[in-house]
Amino acid sequence: MACTSVLAYTKQCSRGISGGVAKLWVIGYGDLVTISGSTEVYAMASGTTIVNQVNIASGKTFVSVGLLKESVSYKGTIKRDSSTGAFENSQETTIVISSITEVAKQFVDSLMQQPVALLIKLRSGVYIVSGLNGFCELTNVTEETGTKNSDMNGYQLKLSGVEEGFTKTIDPTYIASIVDKI
């Protein structure tokens, strides 16, 4: 079998490659609508792997999540099945929500009720999106008060999902049209 050649990769240097999450938005998967003539709620730019359209129900947006500094992590673990050549990406996002309050509980409860899609701005400036296939759900919630004044008081959330292939990036020029606030 003839396969394509391996592509060259030049290491990126200078600014823009730091780790961490800068911003997070979430939307209920039920607020996404299949694109006419497609089976998906999103489309990719021609010839790329960059999402350039997410079809959202009228009046709905990805809503911003107030984050504590350095309290969100995202990890995708990609495994390849050598017998089929298929890739599966197990994704995990961990979020810390401050304070055990009615408002915080209502937010957490809204995540428990449905699959969701996540839009994440990395500190590097790159935007990624997961859950556009309907397979991202809140899988674990820990309530914690700690013992000292400096301990965390709130919720630690774990959202898990699975997708085919690598984590999707999204066109940054498209973001303002699908979020409640930048």
C-alpha cells in the first residue's frame, strides 16, 4: 500500500505557545442545529481541518464561564486502532467553579442535564472546540470547602467526550458571532 509522505514540521518559536486556558464558553448540544444538506451541526473550511461554521438555534449562543486563574485544563488522548486505521480522541476538560452558591449550583445542574459543546481559547490565542458531535457530557462533580482560608471553596467539574480524529480548531474571526461576550 502506498501511503503519503510524512510532512516536515518546523518548531514554532517566540510568543504564543504557552500552556493553559484563557477563556471558556459552553452551549447545550440541543441548542445546535444540523446544517441544511449535512448531517453535522458544524462545517469545515474547504481543504482544511478548521471549523468555520457552527449552526446555532436562533437566540442562543455559547455562554461564557467565569474562570478562576489557572483552573481549567483540557486533554485529548488519541488512540489509533491499527486494524482499522481509525482514530479515537478521548477528551477531558476539568473546570473549577468558585463558591458553593445557588448560582453555581444552577450552572452545574444545567450542565448535568444534557450533552454540551465547549469552545476554549488557549493562552496561545488558538481556539479549539469539542463536543460538536453530541458526545461531551459532565461526568464528575466534586464539591469542596477545604480547611483553610486559602483552600478552594466550590466545585470541580470533569467533562468527558470522544471524537474521531484530532481536537478541532475554529476560525478565530468567527468567534464573536457565536459567543455571548468576548
